[in-house]
Amino acid sequence: MQKSGLIKLCFPAAWLVATSWMFAAPAPIQRGQLKHGAPLQAEQKSVPAKPAPAKAAPAKKTAPPKAAPAKKPAPAKPALAKKPAPVKPASAKAPPPAPAASYGPRAPYRGAIAVDADTGRVLFADNMRTPGYPASVTKLMTFLLVLEDVQAGLYRLDDRAVASPLAASMEPSSVGLRPGQSMTIHDLLLSIMVKSANDAAETLAEHAALAHLRRRGAPPQDVSPADLCAAFVARMNRRAQELGMRDTRYASPNGLPPPRGSKRGFDVSTAADLVELGKVLVRMPKALSYTSCPSCTVTDGAGKPLTLVGHNYFIPKNPDPKRLCTPLPECDGLKTGFTNASGCSIMLTAHRNGRRVIVVVLGSAGRHEREKAAGHILRDALDAISIW
């Protein structure tokens, strides 16, 4: 009986202990109360406890010694004021954002534009004045200058241009020219428009510069290939200024990045500038016959047939191995470009019902982004000129 009575008394006692513990337990932590993983309430309790003893201790210890004023020379505080000096080198490390000033690729692109080629009306624009590296789209200026030389009678399409050691040293894409080998101007133009051959662009640049030297009566024998290339690039920049390409500066005839250790810079342009170049090209009588080729066969420097396959998969009959875009029957140019530093760029042109549009997408992060953006913009531009 005594044991059963004790057991009966234990139950109410246990209930009282449990309920008292529940009421004494802290409330659960709500959202927003955590700071760096610890409850704010815990921080507030610990903070006041620390300052109280800290204030009492220094006050009692410093009061008795009057010699403390003599210790005023303890200019530890002025020393603290001098600490900002070492902070300056830390701020000097801020300039490393210099790479951010580069004009590398961006998603979906650095800039884009679409215009009516006949009226110049802007149909679409997004960051059209943002600079970027056009890569092989640079070859369109080389293409224009050579076509203008042919029109002016400076040389003919069936003339041959000889590759220099500098031209033969250009990295791919190339048509495999060796020093001393030659190709016709016509085949070299196809090589830069279809294959985007860097050695062909350099050979054309040197040949054009030689032709201009001869016209002026200057002796071309002592001029190095590098000087000929520099003279052609200067002409590219003059022509760009004439076309109103105010934010463009060319550094090469092919769009390759500068070699390591070289002092020359990148080719730089904007979507708005490049479309000005496109408006001139689509009016050139023979330009679109080169830019619309999905593939062709030329005679290389060794006299052998060489088949070239283009990179502009918007042009019909140019199958895209990765199927990133759908060809457009109306598309007949113009040029693609890619390097790791520049990203992917493209200049497209297409016609519908006697009207023509030009689209530029500059500095896409990848081919997928470029093709997707360019395809949407080109189709919308064609629809727009059909309505307006």
C-alpha cells in the first residue's frame, strides 16, 4: 500500500516538473532573429554584461595615479590617426578591375542592331554603341578596300598576290599558304569570306598596300611585309572614319588578337559602326556573290583544288553540324567572327520583297547565344520591313 501511494504521488510531481520546464524554456527562434547562426537575443545579453565591468575597471585604476597626465605623451591616438597611411596601398589594389575595361564576350551579346539597308532606319538596337572585339568580322573592311581597288582599276580579280613569310605565319583559320606561293585575288576574296582565312587576308592587305605604293611612284623593294600591313591598316582606319565609324579602330586586316609580347592592340568596334560598313558592302556590285557562298572550290597556293566551307549557317545549303540555327532563304551574307577573347559575332543581311535588312550581333558569349539572338532579330527585322 505504501508503494502504490508513492507511485500515485510521483505522477503529479512529474507533471508539475514538466510543465514548469516548458514554461521556463525559451521561445523558438523566429525568422530574422538569426545573425551569423546565433540568436540576436543571446548577443544582446552578452553585450551589456561585458561593457559594465570594462567601464568600472578602467575608471578605478586610472583615478589614483595622477602621474597619468605626464603619460599624455602616449600619443598612441595620433599613431592611430597615422594608420590611414597603410590603408592607401590597400586602395591602390582597387585598379585591378582593369580587365573589366576589356571588351570581351558577354551574354547574350555586347551589342546588337538591325537596320533597313535602304533607308538606314533602325529597326532594333540594344547597346549598339558598346565596344567589342569584332574578330573576323574585321575582314569585311579588308574585303571592301580590295573591292574598291578592283573597281578603281588598281589591280584585277585574276591578278595573283604572293604570300610573304608574315602572311604564311598567320594562325588558322587558313588556306595553307607558304612563303612565295600565290593565289588570285578572286580566290583570296573567297578564302576570307567563306573560309575566313587569316593568311589570305594578310596576303590581300600586303598586295593592296604594294599597289598603292606603286601608284604613288614609291619604290616598294625595301618595304617589309610588316610595314605594308601597317600601311593597309592605316587605310582601314581612314576608311572607317569616312564611313562615320567613330568608335572603331583597326589593328589588323584579319581580326586576330595581338600576339604575346606585341604592342599592337585589338581590333575594336561597335554594332552601330559595323552596320555602317555593312550598308556600303551590300551596295557593292559583286560583294554579295562572295558573301552568299555556303561553300566553294578555289586553287590553293600549290595549284591544287581546295574546297572551302563557310561558317554562316543562316545561308541556305550550308548545313549546321550542331543545328544551332535555321537557314533563311532570304539570307545572303555577310560574315561571322570568333576568338576566345572576342566571343562570337556576326553580320547578317537578308532581303524580302525588294527590301533589305542588316543585322549585327557583337560579342556573344557563345555560338548558341549568337545564333539565337541573331535569328530572332533578323526574322523580326524582315517582318518589320514587310509591314512598314
